[in-house]
Amino acid sequence: MADFSPAADRLRALLAELLPAGAVGSLVGGEILPGTGEKLTLVNPADGRPLLDFADAGADVVDAAFAAAAPAQRAWWGMTAAARGRAMWEVARLIREKAPLLAELEAISAGKPIRDTRGEVAKVAEMFEYYAGWADKLHGEVIPVPTSHLNYTRPEPFGTVVQITPWNAPIFTGGWQIAPAICAGNAVVLKPSELTPLSTIALGHLCNVAEGMPKGLVNILAGAGPSTGAQAVAHRETRLVVFVGSAQAGAQIAAAAARNIVPSILELGGKSANIVFADADLSRAVAGAQAAIFGGAGQSCVAGSRLLVQRSVQAEFVDRLARATARIPVGAPLDPATQIGPINNRRQFEKIGGMVSGAVEAGARLATGGGCPEALRETGGFFFAPTILDGVTPASAIAQEEVFGPVLAVLPFDTEEEAIALANATPYGLAGAAWTQDVGRAHRVAAQVRAGTFWINGYKTINVASPFGGFGRSGFGRSSGREALMAYTQTKSVWVETAAEPGVAFGYVG
Ligand code: NAD
């Protein structure tokens, strides 16, 4: 018999308010369908105990999701653009109405601090509001062709798009992808991580019950990657695959999409450089370096996991940073004072521990952290203290590989050129930052670091209005902003003969 805890009872109470009949399964055509595959168990990251079981969706449920999506997409695209925008505003209104419940659900099931999940749920509402505004502003153009034709373009939806998301910010990432996809006229079949599916199912439910939204436009598959996820990618009705997750899974998924002759967008991981020059406002940079790596317990794709610090201030900076880091409150997700919650799952917790001990064996100096904080050992939760490793060498594993945990690798540099070379010395290219009071240097560095997002004297601001995505091994394609609408549409070119007596030619004309 599984040992379910009070957190499990609270979770069930939240689900009773957020899901149809409180049942956990895949959301298909607005109804919850039980899976037909293997049993999967959700575990509470804060105490290691089971929260609830559900069954992997399986091929029949995947088929049902596509069958629900197609008519819903036709109905949606047949509505006026203004009506689609109004329906998306209604989704945003429902998200705001249910925000406290959604934030608590996310905090319990993903182990994220409640102060973070409140902010993330509010951002999801903003995403639907932003794209609601775009719905009737998405249009083509008239091209001045050198013939007697009127030639115009129509941005058209792909049809049904498959989205696959990871466990670190489930509802945030779900909204980040669902909102632009439906704004562009598509239907969605989204498979969230099997470790954290609940908040995405709840979001999908709000998309189904909002006034004006066709049932089945948004479908959520509760299930595992290699089974349910792979079946969705390979489905004959899939028209676009958008993947957010690790480079390893991304490569497999892009290959599977290509075999299905379907384009893909990959939002992958990173090893982002946070560069501190000696001329920076060091107090702000100390606070910024903590936010860069330790927010979300380091389980953030854009985490500033490499601190490149100019050698003349290295000792002072690392000392101040380590002392401040040791004071960051680590604890239970539902405690409003908590800034760092547990790692999402045991496997990841163990991986982080292994990477830290490997770095120390390879010669790095542990400036703070290194494992589960003493006070939290008895909880059974996957807590990992914020950790700083100084004296890291550029070629070492800890400087090259994504940890996806609260672990900062510190590397010194002497010159601006060296800082840029170090920043670019991994295969990734997701994000980066520079701290300096020299405005010319700030822009030179921003131009030369290979990254999809770059901050100057700050870190981690992202917004639905601004494009986001990776360079290099961090992926391709852009989410959010106007660029996401381009990614979620395909362009049709329409030619209209306007000549009174048009000629008919064989072969290409114009
Ligand atoms: P993961 O790649 O293991 O899993 C991500 C998703 O892919 C899950 O839903 C999983 O079930 C599914 N999946 C795995 N194998 C699959 C397959 N063969 N076919 C279909 N689906 C499959 O990643 P994770 O451990 O859940 O998340 C952590 C990773 O996500 C990190 O690398 C992180 O940097 C990255 N991430 C990137 C972004 C971004 O926007 N660039 C955002 C958040 C997280």
C-alpha cells in the first residue's frame, strides 16, 4: 500500500476544484480519459512520499486527442479573429480567478516555492492576454509583383501541433507554448512531463471551459516521453512539433519529427555565462549572481550556472557571494519565506550530488553548500543547498555540462576578450549576462556572446512580448513575442489575375 501523506490529501482537494470530477488522466475533447499504459506515481519533492498514481496515456488516448483536435481546429479557424481574441481573454480571466489554487497545486506537485508559483501563474494569464491582443492583428501582406496579378500572403495555422514540456516550470511553459499556438489558429496536443502533469492539465481544462473556446482545441496527454510523447510526435496528424527539454531528448524528437516530415522547434538547455567585470557595481552583481543561478533551485534553462569573474575582484566577489548564498532560505515549498525549494525528483537530486563531488575530485574548491542542508535531512525531501564551486577549469565537466540544479561554477578571466571566449566555450547558447558600468563594453560583449538572450546589469527577465530561444546546442526556433506567431504559422501566397485579357503561358511566368 502506498504511503500517501497530508500533502496528497490537499492535492486531491485542489484537483477536485480544478479538474472535471477531480480525476487525473489525459484531457481530451474537454473530458478526462484514463490512460491505458503503465502506472506512473507522482512523488512529493518536499518529503519523497507518493502523491498520486495515474496511468500512462497510451496510443488509443493519443489517437483520441488528435481526433478531438481536428474538428476543434476547423471550428476555431472558422471563427472571426476578434472572436478568437475574446475567447483567449476569457481563458486569461479564468486563470486569474483560479490563480491561488493553481499556484498551490504547482507548489505541492512540482516542489516549487509558492512565492515563485504565484508569480508564474500570473505570467500565464499575461501570456493569454498578450496573444488575445494579437489574434486580430495577425495578417499577411500585398506583394508588388511585376505582373498583372494581385499577390497577397495569408499566415495560416499548421493544424494540430504537438508540444512537449519539461518539469521545471510546468504551467509557465504550458502557457508560453499554448497561447501563441492557438492565437495562430492551431489546435494543441501537449504532453507535459510525467513528473509534473497536473497544473498543465488544469490549465488545459480552463482552455476548454472558457466561453468561446471549442472543446478539444487544447488537449493534454498525461504520460511518459518514450511512449505517449513519441506516439504524439510520430502521429500522422501532427503538423509541427515544439519541444522544451534536454538536448538529448530534443535530438531524438527532432529526428522523429523529420521522419514524419514535420518541422520542429527545440527549446533546450544551457550553460549560461554570467560575466562580472571589475568595474561593475559589485553589490548589485552579488545579488544578481544569486538570482541568476539559485532561482528555481537552479532548475531553470537560463540559469547563470557559470560565473566568469575578473581576476582582480575574484576573491572578494566569491567571498561576498558565498556568505550571502549561505543565508538564502531553503525549505518547504508552501512556506512563503522559502526562496529555494527541493529539487523536483530523486534522480535529479542524485545527479546534482554526483556532479558536485566529481567537480571537487577534479580540483574545484567548495565555497559553500555541497549537499542537503543539515536541518532538512530528516524531511526525506530532495533539498540541495545552494552551492558554489570556485577554481573551476574551463574544460572540466562542471564548466561544460548543464547541472540543472543550484550549483555555480566560478571561472576567472583577465581581459574582455578572454571573458567572451570563455562565455562562448561551451556548445550551448541559451542566455548570458554582463555586469559592467562601461556602456561600450556592455554592448560589445552583448554582441559577441553567442546566446539567444543577453542581459546587461541584470539577469532572468523574460517576457511574453520578447522573443526567446537558443543558439547552438540550446536549440532553434523562437517562442514568445511576435516571432512565436511566425513560428506557429505557415505562409500561403495567393495570386489573383487582374488583367482584362490575360495571356495563358506554359511554364513559370512573372
Ligand atoms: P527531458 O528532455 O528529459 O524531458 C522533457 C520532456 O520530453 C518530458 O515531457 C519527457 O517526457 C519528454 N520526452 C523525453 N523523451 C522523449 C521522447 N523520446 N519522445 C517524446 N517525448 C520525450 O527534460 P527534463 O529533464 O524534463 O527537463 C530539463 C531540461 O529541460 C533541461 O535541459 C532544461 O534546460 C530544459 N529546459 C529548456 C527550456 C527552454 O526554454 N530552452 C525551458 C525549460 C527547461
